[in-house]
Amino acid sequence: MIVADQKPLHEVKEFVETHQKILVAGCGTCVTVCLSGGAAEARLLASGLRIAFQRAHHPKTIEDDTVLRQCDEEFVLPLLEKVKGEGFDAVITLACGVGVNFLADRLEAIPVFPGVNTTFYGAVMEPGLWAEMCSGCGECITHLTGGICPIARCSKRLFNGPCGGSEKGRCEVDPLNTPCVWQLIYDRMKELGRLHELRNIIPAKNWRPALDGGVRHTVRERIYRLEYKNR
Amino acid sequence: MTVRSSTQQHKPLPNCSAACPVHTDTRGYAEAVSEGDYERALELLLQANPFPSVCGRICHHPCEKECRRKEVDAPVNLRMLKRFVVENTKDYRRERRRRIEPFRGKKVAIIGSGPAGLTAAHDLALLGYHTVVFEQDSRLGGMLAHAIPRYRLPLHALNEDIDDILALGVEAKTGCRVGRDISLEEIRESHDAVVVAIGLSESVTLPIPGSTSEGVLPGITFLWDVANGHPPPLGERVLIIGGGNVAVDAARTARRLGVSRVFLACLESREEMPAWQWEIQEAQEEGIEILNSWGPKAILSRKGKVAGLELKHCTRVFDEKGRFNPQYDEARTMTLDVDQIVMTIGQRADLSCFNERELAMERGRLMCDPHTLSTSEPGVFACGEVMTGPGSAIQAIANGHQAARAVHHYLQTGERLVLPREEISHLGPLPQRVASLARPMPRKDAALSDPQERTRNFSEIESPFNEQQALEEARRCLACAMGAQLESSQACAGCLTCARVCPFGVATVERTAAMPAEECLACGLCAAECPAAGVALKRFGTNQMKKTLREMLASTHASHILRPFVIAYCCLYETTGRQYLQPQSREEIESSGILRVMVPCVGRLSSLDLVEPFELGADCVAVIACKEGACLYPGSEELLQRRVAHAQKFLEEIGLKWASLQYHRTQENAEASWPAIWKEVRRQIAPESGKEAFK
């Protein structure tokens, strides 16, 4: 899932200094799960902003609303109607960057500000700890590395590691929190009885399916632009 | 014509309420006591039962037998909580009385004023009928007034309930014996319906040799005479025959009349005795000598007076099918020299008040139908022990309620009502894996006076709970099924936070979160941590805190509140009295600058709950948790402290001082330490002036 961290409150406050009626929009999926942008956080941020502006003697109307996903038109529509219909002049979204864009595309002259910094695709290592697991590079190579991604989990994104900074199985960049992924790959391949495969050099990757190839789209023909729906 | 109403179905009740014959909202009154709202507790009691003072003393409390707390340590002492409530709401109870003017234009007669009859009278008066109770004695109450010894049920307690019932407008004709002073026929002529609630007022005697000797006393007569100040002369040695509650009452009564050796002989073994175990134990403490597994063979007499009893050994009381079918070893006998023998082996109705033309009887019993409570005559109903056979007071009360329903239906439709079969589902036992994680808290038992002392007279032997005891006992209630529930499955992201913080392993996530009501112990931690704000608590939900605070502040003027204004979230479980539990007056809030919010465990406060008070003008929020290590809920202290730290950081970003949100712990108890804590809170937030800094 997508992991995000909340922006410092003063930064968010600055975004909306000049606005009067602001909606804090939570998202009910990834950012809820990583405890940064669900309904509870949206309410808390809205309350915090109200207090901050009230104390600065510039009280503003600040409300909150949370939808299931900010990356689907159907879920976002009521939010858009609310913003336009009730005269909000700014939106702070706690969704990942997808939500920011998705709302901004649809709110025309009403500005949309990010309330979180979208950080990575990650997993819960233990309650309260998320770690990056995938970079969304568009062409997965983990079949070569025992299911462990050297792009997302190696500080240098080395395809043929480890580097000289691997010490006792830890990464020199952050030894306390980060294992050397090439140590993990080595151990895993050994477990799988495929250690010999590591003698093969992994060739340079085609980065075009990643960001290098321009803006990415995916089409699923089986439901894309159904004719009977557009008649 | 008879109508059958459909089977009543209820959603699962807490085990305590399900076990109570009148389904008292037991959980509700325990909660009300813990919140210091004794008046609400009394209202809940009276909703189900017009005899709370009686039941607070003598109820056999089936609720406690089923209390789910027993899986953790021991049941909540619900009877003593009930007694506490009635003892502490006497003025309120008198003031709430109201007379109901009969508005239905119909008149109902109740024959007999025991718990069943008076309950029926109470309900029918509330339903708008002119209700008249006929009682042969000079005092109302039936067995409660005459057979239950005063050391268990003092008259003033009984009168509290009876006065309440009479205050509704129930007319009582005491000293009026049906069949002597008025006939059933005459009553029927002047009333639209009649309820026969005459109880089982006669003792059954044993047809054994010598049973007519002088000094053989029927148990009920004996108790009746003692209760009314006419104790029979007794010798040094008295024997009671029987193993039920009446036998134990008779034995303990004899002891109080100065009898030095009181024996109680019964067929049953100690475990089989039908008397309540606690009654037997108390009797033994008082020196009653219990002879188990002995049956009477013959009463020995000298010059027509009782001289002793020959007993034979009882080898078995019940047969394989569980039926009463005693077997004896005739060869094994013993003889006891005694001066009097009290027979308490059973009771029957005194039906001499009716004749066969008036009401059909069969083998000395009133013919009646337990499904409709009707008798052979239309419009004549029966309830209580005359209908059900021997039972407890609370069962008689339940039956009295049913009789009122049957009569009401009859008077409105002319038809007999087949009482619906109640299908009460309950929560079942608390799963052991949950119970094993709950914090044990020792049960508080009633203090009984010293056995040596208490047998000297008929003074009540049990001391009521004081306020601290009652509050401590009330908070032992697990608040079954009052915990967390998902507000809507749509809100849930399946993030697992609830499952990860639940200290009892109750919350699970399978697509969406689930907190089974029968397992949840209502700590509220999942609700506080839910990132979707999607978990509601049935008791003291925190999702609406701002609204709650607004309501609490509604009558105050912001400019009149002393600054710095502190909103103090306090753990209500730390109180030992009502002082801080009762709602604050406007003046108190304004002059003290402190708004108390009593929370059943402050661990349930979310980050938002800690921040929102500042929107309402608070200068400071103080969280006052329980004493260290005292929290009912494992993990709650740690989670709360982390939440407070998170909110402090958040508030600091807004530009508030660190001291704007303070965490404190109660020392000793609320009353001893909170005033000092509030003072310290104010000092920390306004160190410069202590008063006007935030104006």
C-alpha cells in the first residue's frame, strides 16, 4: 500500500492563510491504514487549524470529510459537490499525491493542497512500523533475486550487490534500521537452492516502464469505454 | 375466547438481566451507581420491580449467579448495590411519587397483599384502573410482612415499597377476610375483575405418630406469631423439621427467642438442601445444629406434650428421575429430646375463603391455568404462589406483572390472553481467554454483625454498603455488551489497529473489524485509536465529545469563567463519593474555572478529544488518570500516555504551550488528590499571574 506522513501543521496552515472556508479531505484507504490521513486525522487537523486561526484572531470555517478512496470518480463526486456547493475556497487533502492530483483536476479554480507527504509503497513490518518494499518501476525483476527487490530496498539500487558498505548484514547508510538487501537476497537464494544463479550478472534494466518513459497509463480493455455505457 | 400473542423475542440480554425473573436492567443500575446517579439507578429498579427495598434485602439474586464477572473472579454484588440505591434515594423516591387517577372506569380487586398481589395492584393502578386490595391481616405484605423474619427484612424496608404502591392510589382494605367479611361473589359484583393472590399461607404437617401433641408448631404460624409480637413460649431445645428457607428462618428465629439448642433436621444432605447456601451458612454461624439425611419417624410425647423426636436415616431423597421419593434405613434411628417441634416441610393455600360454588378447586388446590392465569370463573385470575407453587419473592413479583397484563387484556377485549412464551437469549459465559486477561478485583461482601450479637434480637444483621464500597463494587461490572461496535462497515479500512491495540484479543479483522459484543470488555481503546474514527462505544462514546462539552458549557458565559479555564478529563473510577460525580452548576464552573468531565477510564479519549476543548475556549486540558497500576484495562495507561504526547506535539505546532495539555495521576483517591492536581494544573499553565494570564 501507499505510505504517507503528515506534513508539519505550520506548513499546512501557511497553505491556507489567505482562504476562508477550507475542507480537510481524508481518504479511507491507504492513508487510513498507515494512520496519516483517515477520518480521525482529518478531524484532528481540522480542529488544529481552527484553533490555530482562532488564536491568531483570524477564525476560519474549516470542516472535514472523508471518502473511501480519493482515486475513484464515484467516491470523489460527493466531495466535489460539497466543495463547490457549499462554497469552500480551498481543500487540504490527506490522501496520497494521487488524491491531490485527482481532486485538483476536478476542482478547477479551487486550490487543493497536500496535507501529507507521500513516501513509498510499503508494508507493516510490525505494528507502527512501515518499510518500503516496492518502487513501482514498471518491470519487476524480483524473479531473479528470490522475491526481494534490490531497487526498493538497496540504498544504492544496485542490481549486482552487495557493495563495500555491507557490514555484518547491515546497510552502511542506516545500519540500525536497514538490513543489506543483498545479504537478504544471498540468504534467500541459498535457502531456495539457487545460490549459483547469483553468479549471473543481472543486466541493466529497461527503465522505460518506470518514470523514464513518460507518464504511465494502464488500460484494461475488458471494461474500458464500454459502448453500451456510452450510448 | 382466548388469543395467543406471538412469542416475544428479545436481543441478547446481559446474563444478569436474563436471569432476573423481571429482567431488571441490572447492568444499567450498576452503571448508574458507578456514575453517582443513584436516582437514575432507582428509576431503572422501579421500572421492573415495585419492591426494590425488599429485593435489596432478601432477593436470592439469580442475577449474581449468572454474572459474567464470575469468570474473572466473583460476581458483582448486585443485591447489595440495589440495597445501596434504595437506602440513598429515600427522599427522591418520596418526591417522585404520584397518584394516578383511575381513568378507565373499571375496578379490579386483588385478594391478598403479598408481592404478587401488590405488584398486580401496582401495575393495574398505573394502567388506570381503580384497584382495591383485600387483606385479611391488619398489615399489608403477606409473607413479606409476617413470615420473613425482621432480621432479614425490617418492616420499614417493606413499607418503603408498600407506601410507594399505595401512593399510586391503590386502595387497601386491611382486616378484611374474604369469605368472612365479604364473599368473592360480592367482590365480583362490585369489581370488573378479580386477582386471587392469596399465597401459600398454611404449613403442611406430617401425619406421623404424635403429630397432634402440644408443642408441634406449624412453621408459618410460628413465624407469623413471632413477627406480630406473639412468640409462643419455647423450651431450651427446639427442633425444626425441613430443609428449605422457611425451615432456616424458623431455626434462626427460635435462636433469637433465646432457645439454647436449635436443631434442624432434614431429609436432604447438606448439598441437596433447598435453602439458600448462604442462609444455611449464616444459620450454622448462629449455632443452629443441622442434622442432614434424617427424617422424622415419630414425635415422642409426655402427657400430651412434645418430649422428643425419633428420627430415621434417609438414604435417598430423590429417585433416578429426580422425583421426590425418599428412602429410609428403618434400622438406623436416633432420638432427640426436644421441647417443641416446628414443622416447615411445605405450604399450601388457605382456600377456606372461597366456596366450591364460587371457584373450582381440585384436591385442595385452586384450579387455574398457568398460561392465562385464569381460574374457572371469567374475570377471576390468580397469581403468585397460589398459582405457581412455592417460589421466591421476585418470582411472585414477575407473576404479578403477568397477572396485570392478563387482567388488562381481559378488561380491554373481554378475552383471555395466552401469555407469550418468553424466549430470552443472553450473552452466554465470558470466554475464558478474555476473562483471563481481565484484571481481578475482589468482590465486596455485605458485613454481617457478629453471630453472638445478632442472635440476641431481631435487628437487621446486614450492614448496607457505604458509598465508597458501592462505587467500588459498581465499577466491577464488566458492562457486558456496552463496548465497541463498528459504526459502519464502509468506514473500516481493515487497518488492524483495533486488533493490535485490543488488550483482550477481542477485536478481529476479516475484511472489516469485528468486536463481538459478548466478548468486548468496553475499554474503548480501539475507538480511541481507530484511524477511520469508525468505532462507536455504547457507553460513553467519545466520538461526540465536542457536542458533549458544548452541552456541559451551555449555561455558562465564557467571559465569566475564571481564567485559566481548565477542562479536566477525570477517571470516574477513582471517586469514593458523589462529590465529583454530580453535574457541576454554572456557578461552580465559572468560579472555579474547571470543567470536570468524568470518563469511565480516560484511556478511551482520542487525540481529538484532547485537542477539541481548545476550540471551546479552554486554556488547558488536564487528563487525570487513575492511580499507577490501578487501571482496569491492561495497556490503557501506555496508550493514553503516548496519545497525550502525540497531542502535546500537535498542540505545540499550533503554538500552544506544552503545559496546555497535562497528564496527571490520582493519588490515593479522587477526593484526596484532585483539588491539589487542579491547583497544580492552573499553576503550570499560568505561572506568571496564576489567574488572568489567558484572559
